[in-house]
Amino acid sequence: MSEMFKISLPDGSVREVEPGTTPGDVAAAIGPGLAKAAMAARIDGEVRDIMRPFDGDAELELITSRDEADALELVRHDYAHVLAEAVQALYPGTQITFGPATDDGFYYDVMAPASREPFSSEDLPAIEEKMREIIKADKPLVREVWSRADLIAKWEADGEAFKAEWAQELPENEELTVYWSGEPGSDGAWLDMCRGPHLASTGKLDPQAFKLMRVAGAYWRGDQRNAQLTRIYGTGWLNKKQLKQHLHNLEEAAKRDHRKLGREMDLFHLQEEAHGSVFWHPKGYMIWRGLEAYMRRKMDGGGYREIKTPQMMDVRQWEQSGHWGKYAENMFAVPDMVPDVDADEGAASPTVADDADWMAIKPMNCPAHVLVFKQGITSYRDLPIRLGEMGCCHRNEPHGALHGLMRVRQFTQDDAHIFCTEDQVVEEVRKFCALADSVYRDFGFTYHVKLALRPEKRFGSEEDWDKAEQELRDAVAEAGMDNDDYGWEELPGEGAFYAPKLEWHLTDAIGRTWQVGTIQGDRVLPERLDATYVGEDGGRHRPVMLHRAIFGSYERFIGILIEHYAGRLPAWLSPMQAVVAPIVSDIDGYAGEVLAKLQAAGLRAEADLRNEKINYKVREHSLAKVPYMLVVGKREAEEGTVALRTLGEKEQQVLSVEDALALITKAATPPDLLA
């Protein structure tokens, strides 16, 4: 009798099974319900096919739809394969390349046969129908191990040039796998090269839980020198209900698009002459000023001292800090120009000297803050020192990555750096956690906190990274945030090259997440830039430098706010807080009196005295997202009242001017100033 394998289950029990047993067999032995629900298996931490036999003793966790992240990854990967199979079934001669899962779906890059035009959105309905046919056929998904030579021969024989090229680069010493859709070698069976894992069969997918969304151009291996392909995008879910909700969210997101609302509300615009930078209009800049004043109050209350540092510094400074070696391609740098006077023309034309110094526009503020810290002699008694700056930065983001306010080349950070002793780190991070919490709650956001750990390429010793990561863990624990209520999670490999970081991921009104605030515990930059303080022992010591921001950037945070509130910003941030609208011109005088009282109270208000019907005025100011309209007619003038219309509410209130003023004033008071 062959040796039995010991399979440990999450409940602590151990089952002995024969070689050749699969996780699916174990699920069936436990019960038919689990056998039906099990989608894949986690074997010693690795996700594998449910029908792949055990290799030996193992710890087993069965993955079901309750394990949503893993389950979605699996079904989206399978949808991608079914997409490629459907395209090749409908259009013989199509070459396939790669098709991964994405955050909300999947895609596959394909090349149309020479006999037809590249695929377009008009082809999607037919491809969708073919995909449903493949899913309903419940074809088994079978894993096989092949040699590299056999893979190359297969793809070359089938005219799959892209797959053959990729197979030629696969290492011989790795286990190379393919997956069949259908019984291997049978009529109608389809093959793809893939590491897996996959579901047991196509029928495990819900044929009503996916939708093909669009097509786009793509280059083989992302290189524009290579062949152009068609990328077919889809969204895929566990069930029809999830798909329906996702499509609803997409519609809602389109309505909330900050670029669309920014135009409608006359907040800002973008144009090619300053690609990647924002032209703020008066109304949009009013929002900016409100946020800036709010953040200054928060920073003043937190013991920060505001500074202002240069936009350009010598490249040698960035080399010393380490940013030039890691970030040069994203920085704007120019040589120090020397004026040169043309004797004939008498006009000055700048030239570049052979030994010219290069200047770089700052992509971040931290090196400059170290230089401020280094002025004079700092004692341990002075620490912590908290330096803040509304710092304007520039980063040379790729042209195609720019997106409205969300990703720009010029942006302003609510940036600050805390210089402290090692003993102060945990408490300073805890205080920041409390400050960030108060800010996000003021704006109505919930959030998750994540810890991004050391990346593969980094500066600093392992001892320093161990210490920095543990300090952040300890601070979050002291703040009471290291639990499921805050979505606490650690992210291996996602820290900055100089420090681990805590990240705040906000959830908006339609369930999207946005990573905004961070705090990083840095021992690298103080070392590289020689920052020191005098310790209690009289010797020189390195401070720990905490990099922190809450908004992240004003541009992006405003974009998030616009979409979160669908343009209906809180009254305290709204560019125009109230409009007085008379029904007839005879009441203009009374409207002016009401307006004067609003403005005397410090409210941003105006009177709409145009000779237009009141319904037109109401509609127009509603589209402009004005929080309050005070409609006045003859009765209101006689009684000293107003008909108050609140944006988003159907019913209006008839109030005295004083009561309306009190209501609006309270709503227009920033939350940090409310008693």
C-alpha cells in the first residue's frame, strides 16, 4: 500500500488520503454542499486548481465565493481564457497573446486574421454570445505539464507567432503548463499556455455575470516598435447581481466625473498649452482656498510650523538625497543658462556652458525640508520639530497617464516632515493617525489603513527597516486601528525606496477607494543629507524623519471630493453658498436687503436679478450646485421671510430671514470651527 498523505484542515483536523487525491475529493468527502461551492484550493499558502492532486502532506484551505478576492481573481482569469477561445472560434486565424485578470474584470490582447479589419466594438455582441455558449457547454479545464520544445512546436504549427516567441524565452528548469478547455486533444478542445490556476470547468462561471466593455489598441509587450494588437476589455463577476451593481456604479461614476462637473460648475479647465497642469477659475480656486485654510488650522493646532522652500535646486542635491538615481526620468531638469549677447543683433540669447550646473524642479519637498532643519544647531530638547509646506511640485508623468485632476504634472501637497528622536516616533505617528482620522471624518469618508513594507530595491540597513516597520505597526496599534474595522492590511514590497509607509485608502459614496494620506518612517534621508541634533549626551545623533500628508495633493483631493459629493459640496466648501432670487422685479429691493444680511454674515452669496422665470433660475442654480436658494416674492417682502430651497430637497421652507441666516451660517461653518 502506498504511503498516505496527511492533509491538515483549517479546523485543526487532519485527513489521510491516498496519492492522486485532489482537494475536490476532500471537499466531496466533507459534504456535497462544499463540493459544489469549492472553486479552488490554497495548498500551503499557494492557490491551486481544485482538481490538481496533492504532492504530499499539505495544509488545505478550500476557496469558495465567500473568499471574494480570490474567487474574483479566479473567475476573471477564466473569463479571459473563454474570451480568447470565443474569438478564435468565431474568427479562425486570430492570434492570441496574453489575458490577465484586472481590478474589475479582464482583457485579452489578440491580433485579427489578415483577412479582416482589427476587432471593433461592433464585434463584441457576437463574441459575448459565443462566450456564453462555451460557458454553458461546461467544458473541463485540464492542466498539463509540457516541455518548452513541445510548446514552441505547438505554437509554430498553429501559426501562433506571439505565443511561440514567448515560449522560446521560458526557462527549461521551470514547470511549463498549459490548460485545455475541453478534454485534451478532443474535437473542439482549445489550448492556452498559462500558469493557472483555473476553475474545474467553464460551467463554473455565471454566463450572465460578465460583459465585454470596449476595445483599444495595444502593442505586443507594450513596446510601440512591436506589432499592434487589439485589446478586448471585459468586466466579470461572481453573479449577475454583482455585475448589475458594477454597471450601475459605472453609470454613476460617469455622472460624477470631476472633469464633466468641473466644466458645468465653471471650476477649472485643462488645455494642451499646459498639459498636465490646471487652470483654476475663481469658483474652483475658492474651493482650494477653503481647503487650504482648513488644513492650515489643522496644522497650526497640531504644532506644525509652515515654511516655503525653492522650486528648483541643484541636481547635485537630488543626487545626494538619492532621488536622482531612483527618479530622474520623472523629474524636470534644465541647465543653468548663461546669457549671451549677439554683437550683430544686440539680443540676449541664452546658451549652455559646457560645465553648466543642472537645476531640477522639485518633485517632492523632503530634501528641502532637511536643509531647513539643518540651519543652526538643534538640541534634543527642540524635538519633535514639525515643518509643513503647501509645496508645489512637478513630476514628468507619462502623457497617456494624465487624468484630469487625479493625475497631473504640477500639483501642491499638504506636505509636512516631522524630525524626532527614535523614542518619539511611535507617539508622533499615533498623533498623526488621530489627526488624519479627524480630517477624513470631517469630509464624511470612511477609510482603510494599510502598511506598505520594504521593496526589493531600497536604501538602508535591514535593521533600520525592521525597526521602521515595527514602529508603524506599534503606532497603529496604539491608535486602535490594527483591526478589521479599519481594514488593516500589510502590503509586502510596496513601500518607498527609503521607508515603509502607512497608507489611508478612502471609500467614496459609490464604493470606490482612493489612496490619499501617508506617513513614512525614514532613516535614510537624514543619513544621506547629514541631518543631526545634539543629544542629551552632548553627541551628534540622527533624527528620524517622518514624511506625512493627509490630502496628498490639493488637485487630486478636490477631484475626489467633486466625485464623492457629485458636485454637491458641503456648504462651507461651496464656491457660492446662497443665491437670493426674486420672483418679480418689484422685489429687487427686498432681495438686496436679504443679500446684504447674508454677505454681512460672511457668506458667499449673490442676487439673481435677471428678468427670468423663477423656475428657470431654480433649475440653473441647481445645476451649478448652489446649496441654498432664497426665493422672495411680494408675500415674503411683506412678512420679512424667505422661501428657502436646499439643494437636493424637494420641499422648501418658509423662514424668517434671521432663521434662514442662522441655518445657512451653521451649514457654511467649517466642521473644525463648529462649537
